[in-house]
Amino acid sequence: MNCPGSDLSVKLRQAAPIPLDADIACPGGELLAMVGPSGSGKSTLLRAIAGLYRPLEGRIVCGDVCWFDHAKGIHLTPQQRHVGFVPQHYGLFPHMTALDNVIAGLSHLPAQLREERAGSWLAKVHLAGLERRRPAELSGGQQQRVALARALAREPAVLLLDEPFSAVDRATRETLYVELAELKRDLALPIIMVTHDLNEALLLADRMTLLAHGRTLQSGQPRQVIAQPVSETAARLVGVRNLFDGEVLRHDQAAGLTWLKVGDWEIAGRLAQGWAPGSRVRWMIPGSGVRLRSLARGDLSDGINRLRIVIKSVLPLGDDCRITAQLPGIDPPLNLQIPLRLAQELSLKPGSSTDVMLRDRQLHILPPSQ
Amino acid sequence: MMDWTALLLSIKLGTMTVLLLLPAALFAGRALAYHRFHGKPLLEALLAVPLVLPPTVVGYYLLVCLGGQSWIGQSIERLFGQPLVFHFSGLVLASIIVNVPFAVQPIQRAFEGIPHEVRDAAACCGIGYWRCLLTVELPLAWPGILTALVLSFAHTIGEFGVVLMVGGSIPGETKTVAIAIYDQVQAFDFNAAGRMSLFLLLFSVAVLGLANGLGRRIGRRHELPRF
């Protein structure tokens, strides 16, 4: 049953009671982050992979073992699947010591080997000396490590992590990121991590899948998904706030640009030949794609996509400053986060205006909203 | 004079009730805690009915259903050679029925208190149904099970109405300690009634105190992690 290093492929569909339309794949040795808002079906999908939830339709295959196939009536139990599962609140057995919690995951080994193996797993997650403590006597980070040791002790075919860092403080989280990254290097199995934190996905994941209402919207490398969402829903999921309407004017293949008419302006974005001239589209620009005129570096060159904006509001937040600004004749306002120092240098305040340049390589064209 | 026969009969009745009721209540409470199904609220209401119904009403229906006039009563008499009513076995049945809510509800709440993540993790650890029940669920639900045991036992010892209706007051057969006290008061033997009442009072306080203390100790030991 065990297939370490094997690829996991999941295709699930159902309309009710929890809508699912998911198609994900995770090769052995890779970490896939499933990102989506609360109620997007992330945990249900994870439980379906573990065999804890039986969907109506679909197929789950790990290596050459079929775990679930509704057409053939196959549904292996969680006990048969050999998954390592770390629930959001760890699901530790509160009446057992840390050592006994790990031993509970070692039923596949002869009884006389279990204690020693459990001890070595606890040592591997830096918990040597705490074997006799019960979960209530451990900190959040230590509990998470026990849960991880218990999941890995089973020598699972797949490791499933449900929001593994949501219940620990920031400092512990940073340490656990490093430990998970190191662990991932040593493990050849597919790891699926549910999270709603894009930074976690960027830090740890090889691939990322966006999920909304039980549907997988987009999969790819985290940076690519964040820079080039396939739809407005996906864009909003990855935190894009600057979304606007536009009309395709022409494509310039040589320059790799698509020209758009936005209000009275012509601006250029990354080439998107899928849209014929005249098509109504949406376009987005991340905050990092908006360049402001800096006094130190002199004026912006007279390049393309240079616009004059009128500042609507300025909100200092720590060392940074959140700005909303009106693009000429374009709704809704543009949102920016810039260093506070730069805002002071440019004397940005409500009512003042300044020049910005939208970086064409970061201006991404999307399908029109439904 | 203490009516030792009546006291022993009460203890025997309480023990039999608990032994027969608790295993069934365990599985019923667990099923009610974990599963959602159509008609669950109705079933829960039905199981809780003995809490609000006067015991004499339960006794009346049992008498009607199990008496010599009904086909159930006649069948039982043909099968076992004796009727259920006015017999110890009838008392046990009546006592089980009136104690259903006292046994099922604490057990149901106890199983509901086990986080589903703990059961999920157990399944993913390869722990099957019976091992999970014995090594994970029962140790965690133990305070509730203990409460169910104590409540059912103590409630049986104190049960009066249904016992009188179904069993009458046959010494050594159906005359429990509560009936004995009633009989002594009827006979103006207030001294004997007072001694037995005091004994029952102390017994009840001791049992409940012990159960609470034990439950709290186990509860502390099995404290769920806080976040």
C-alpha cells in the first residue's frame, strides 16, 4: 500500500452537499500549497484525499495504487491509504504522552520496535527530553511537532498539512517554516499544505493551487500564479486590488505588448493575443508594478504607460504608507503601498498629484468579469 | 429496623440496570454524537421523555403493555413461564426504560466533546474502529460514562413510582428500599423510615461526591490542549 516517492493525482467532482470540482496533481518530493479563503473547500478536499470524506465522483491515485474511484466502487479507508495527516489543531490524543502519540502511528511496526522508533522521530523534530509530556503540557509549536512526528512515523505515501502554522505565534512559525523546508528536502513524498497565507505558499511551496467554492481555479508555480492569475476571482484571491476595465486596441508581437484603451489613455501590458482587438477585458497591476517619480532618481523617463494620478488618501502603516489615488478618467482608484519615506519625499497628501509609470511587464490582462 | 432485604434488592436492581443499560447507552450515545440523520431530534426527544413524564405514567404503560391482558405479556408468560409484571425482571425492564436519558445523555455529550480532528488523526494513524474506541474514545469519554453509571444507579435506587406500578411491593421480589420507606411511613414506623431515609441520603451524597471527584480528576488528566 505504501508508495513513497509516488505522484498523487486527485480529480473530484460533486454538486452537493459541499460543491467540489477539483483537479490537482502533486509529484513526489514536491510541496503543493492549496490556497483559498475560508469555506473554499480546502479542508474537505484534504479530508477526501485522506479517506475521511467520501465524495460522490472522482478518482484519487497515489503511485500505482487507486485510493478512490467512484466508477469502480473503490474507496480505501484512511487506515489503508497510509497518509500522514496533521489536522489544523493537530488532533493529538490528549490522554497520551508525546511518545505514546507517536507510537500510536507505528502500528505497522513490530511492538518491540515502536518505542525506540517513536523516540527517534521525536528527536528528529527537536523534542528529545519531552517524550513523557502530555499535549496540554506542550507549547503550540511543540504540539505541532508531535503531530508531524506522528504523521511521518507512519512512513506515509502522502503528507497532508491542514493550515499547519495557523495556531502558533509568529516567532514559532518562522522556526517551523525552516524545519518544514528542511524536512521537505529529505522526504521524497508528495506534501499537500492547506493555507490561506500567500507568503507561506511563496516560502515553502513548489506549486500552488487556488481554490474557491470547492473549485480549483488555477495551478502553477506560486510566483507565476500570483503574477498572472487566470481570472478576476483568482486575482482577488491572490490579493490583487488594482483591477480595471479596458478594451484591446492592438497587439505588438515584436515588442511583446498588447495595447489597451483605458478611459482616454492608451496603455500597454504583457502580450495577450487571446483577445482580438475590440474585446472588452480586465487588467491588473500589482502594487510593485507602479513606479513613482523619485526626486533622488530624477523624473520618470518619457516611456509608455506614464500617467498622472491625484492622491485621494494617505494612510501611514509602520514604515510604509498606503495610498489610494485616482487615475485620470479611470475607476476605481489605484491602491499603492510605498515606503513612508518616499511619500514624505514626494510630499504626497490628499489632493496632490504626481506622475506614475505602470510597468508594462507587470500589467496583466484578464478575461472580462462575468 | 433497617429493611436489609429491600436495600439489597435495590442494589441488585441498580446493578442489573447499569450492567444492561450502559453498553447499549454507550453505542447509542456514540451514534447520536457522531451521526446526523433525519429524525434525530425526534429520536433524542423520545429518549428524553422519561425525564419529564411522571414515572407513574411510564409504569402505567408498562403495566398495560406487559400485563396478562396484552399479547406481549401473554407471549412472555408463555415463553418464560412467568409474567414480567410484579416480578424482578419486570422491575429491571422498567428501570432500564426510565433511566435511558440518564445514561444516554451524559455519554452522548462526552463523545461530542471529543474533537473530530482526534478521530481523524486516529484513522490516519491506521487505528481501526475497535482500537480507536478502546484506546482513544473511551478514555476521553470516561468522565461522561462514569456520570451515566452513577446517575443511572442512584436514580434506580431512588425510583419509586414506576417500581410501585410495575412491581407492587412484594418483599424480596419487588419491594425496593424506596417502597420499604413508603410502607414504613404508612405503618407509622417513623423511626425505621427515618433511619433508612438518612442512610439513602448519605449514600446518595457519597456516591455523587465520589463520581464528581473522580470525573474531575480524569477530566484534568485528559485535558485537551489549549490554543
